[in-house]
Amino acid sequence: MKPIGLSEDGESITIHKFHGDLKINDKALTNVDTKVITYLDVETTGLNANTEAVTEIGLLQFEYCLNNDCIVKIIEKYQSFQDPKRPIPAMITELTGITDEMVKGQTIDRDKVNSILESSDLILSHNATFDRAFIDPLFTSSQNAVWGCSVRQIDWRKAGFSSKSLGHLCRDHGFFFESHRALCDVLASIHLLSFKNHLTDKSYLNELYHSSHESVCLIQAFGAAFETKDDLKAKHFRWNAPMRVWEIQVKEVDVDGIIEWMNKDIYKGKCKAQVQKVPLENRFKA
């Protein structure tokens, strides 16, 4: 795909700074197929949700019209620091700009966030497995919600993009932003999703909404030989340490093809894989 800001002679690319102004079409008809969506992001003291803590949350709740494929209303915007009750590692401060002084004594309004999440039809983030691992223990309304992931549930490669990182995708679409602060990342992500996929002439947000509601199955490679681990990793299987099994979540329509591959290449004709349907509200849970 031709980069958004590519010059006519192909010798330069122009990108513009995004200042947080989202495309809102408040004139669109909203009498049918209107959904309430919340996009959120967290900054943390580290990567492991079992040992690390949230330092900042940012979220935006908006009304999205499926019929007109556009955002028609901003409902809520919220940002807050959270005191992790421990020093923030220097490398995290260098990455995010968040210091111990900024978060000291700060607390997320849990009632407000719970209310926002509870009133949403869908919760989105860029890497939902990471964000949900930190959000679920803090907010009961998240635990049974339907989540979507703008990393895994949009086919960026098919659309012509080699990287799924938020910064790279934004630059590929002609803009950059102040990254690694929660609300800035949220606004940039929503702006990115408002662009149309040149293959479908629908927005990425439209693709993400539909893919987040597709039937999904969990495939677990029980009894797979140790020497097949690299083959499984190459197919994006992940190691479930507590259960000691390689597993993957895929669209139900793709299950037969993966089982056929596993029977041939992993089990040599004696397939021991187990398949079960995953409730939508259980997707991206740690």
C-alpha cells in the first residue's frame, strides 16, 4: 500500500503531528446500529500484571454508528494517575515521563471507571491481553465484558503494513503523537482506527468491531513433542505454563485448517489436540 504521506515522485514522506482532535460526524443518522465503545490504555511499572502496578489510566468512551461507519459522539473522557506504592523504575520514567512525584497520593476513581466500562458494549485497547491483565483485577465491570484488540483483530499485514506497533502504524498513516502516555495513546489509536482500509473501503474500527464479535475457539496442543515447540511458536501458539500446554485462540472458521496442519506436522497422524469454543467475554484474559 502507498504510504499516506508519500510524495508524487516517491522520494519523501510527510507526516503531521496529531493533537488529539478526533473525527466526529454528529450529523450522521444514529437511529439504528449504534454502539457504545470504550478505548483504554494503562501505563504501568512493568510488564507482569502479577507483580507490577498501574501508574496511569486513560480512556475515551464514544458512540459509534455501524451503518454510517463513523463516530457520532464523545461520551466520556477520563485520565488519572495511580500511586503504585513503590518507586517507578528509571527505565519506565524514561519511557513514559511519569515520575514518582506525579503519582504520589493519586488514585483512580474506580466508581467512575466501573460505570464507564459497565455502560460500554465493547472495550478496546492496543494489546488487549496486556491491558486486560491489569484492568480486570481493578474493575469488576471489565471481568465479564467483551474486549477487542487493535493489534490482533485487524489484519494489518494483509492491508500492507509490516509492523503492528502503534507508533509505526500511525506514521504509516501520516501522523505522529506524544506516545507512552495513556490518554495520548488512546486518542492516537482511535484516530488510526478512523482511517479506511483500502481493501474494503471500511474503517479499521468497523473491521475491529466485527472481528471482536466473531466466534473463536481455543486449540490446545496436548501431548505435542518438545521438538515441535518452534513449529508451534511459528504458528503463534503460546505456552500456557500452569497447564503446561501450547495453545492458540483462532476464529472458528480457521480451526479445521489448523487441526489438519497439526495432525500432519505436529502429531504425525495421531492428533491429540483439544478444541473448545471461547465465550466472547473470556477473550484476552490472562
